[in-house]
Amino acid sequence: MKIATLVIVAEIFLLLTTILIGEEKTAVQPAGLRIVGPGYGLNGSELKPFNRRSGTTLALVINAPDNKKIVEIDDSKCSLTTFTDDSGADLLDDIDWGSFPEISKDGHLALIEVTSKNRPSQNAARLYAKGVVHMRIAAAESTGRIENLDLTVGTKIDFQQELIQVQKAQVENESLTLVLQISQIFKSKIKDIRFYTASNTLIKVWGTGSFSFGNASQMEYNLDINSTPKSLNVEIDLWQELETLTLPFEIESSIGF
């Protein structure tokens, strides 16, 4: 009789021991674990469990400090210095922090995933992870309004001591392409921006883009109107008291089978 080898593919949730270092009122906790076995078929790539590459993914939930809101998780600056299991298997290989960390609507929580191409050994019972999460937080937010922003190219306006310049206002593909030039610092403070007609009807924004050079950024907005009005009303939500937080963490948890 032939005995088939069983490859376990697991997706489990953890509520386990977390050791915190750094800010006492800020927590990085394990939120989930995914272990994906090797693929099948030609070069192991034809049939992939969950349509994902083989490896280990640890999901982390991050709590904002008291009275603060999470503005951004900078995955490019997050790092792991230890990722192993209790058998000594090294999972610290080809680490990927993903590209789209999620933040709750109230700004109090964030979720990020970190993936290694390696898997724990078959007899492993616990995982260990140590690293840092890099994020921006804010104490509050405010809203400012620009009445009758002249859309003539070259128009400059001082908005709360920040310069906004109209670079482009032109109908393309039956919608208005509006390009505003601002500083990089101002861009980092913007939470949201809304555009209104002269009669204060909200205009749908169906596409955005940006281009940065030096200390300047050009912000492109595709507005759902097929004409170029003389002016628009604009509302801008700004983060207040921004700061950067580098949060070290240590996690030890069972695999949970």
C-alpha cells in the first residue's frame, strides 16, 4: 500500500502571548497566521493552495497610542530581525511586508501582513518574531475650505500658509482633469480633499494620481464633470500634530494546531 504525503495548508487566528517593547500604551499583536505548502504541477506553479506562493504569513494588528490616530503604516521601513520556530528553522528569508496595510475608519487600529517564503518545520509548535513597525500618527484632524478657487492655469492661493498652484484644468475623455501643485510637506498632511460646484454640489472624484520632484508634488484629480468651470469650491481635511513612531515588538506564539 502506498502512503500519500499530506501537505498541510493552514489559515488560523491567534490570541496568544505577545511581548511588547517600547510604547507601553501601543500594542503590536498577532492577528492571524497562514502556512501554505508547495504548489503542484509543472514546476510547482500550476496548482497553488489559495493561489498563493508557498511560505508563512504573519498578520499583525497595531493599536494606536491613546488619543492618537494612525495616519500611515510605512511598509517600506518595517523590518523583521528574527522570524523562527522552536526547532530553530529560520523563516527570515525573502521577507515581504506587502503593499496595502489597512487602517480602521476611526484610525485606532491597523493591520499589516509580513510573509516569508520559508515554512516552519513539521514538528514546530511555536513561532518567534521580532522587528519594528514604522508608522505616522496624528493627534487630531481639521477641515479648511477654499471658496471659488480660480481654475485659470497659474493661479496661486495661500491656504493655511501653504501654497496651492493650479497647473492644469482641462476636459479629457469627458471628465475634468485638475492638477494642483503643492509642497511635499503639505501633501503629507492631507487626509482627504473634496471638490464642489459653485452651487456646492459635491463632485465625484473617480481617479487620482501624483508626481513628486524635489520638495514639490503635482496632485492630479479626475473629476466627474465634462466642462471646465471658472472656479470650484474645495474642502481639505488635514492631519494635525503629525509625528513618526518606530515601534519595536517581540512576539512569541503557538502555531495553534
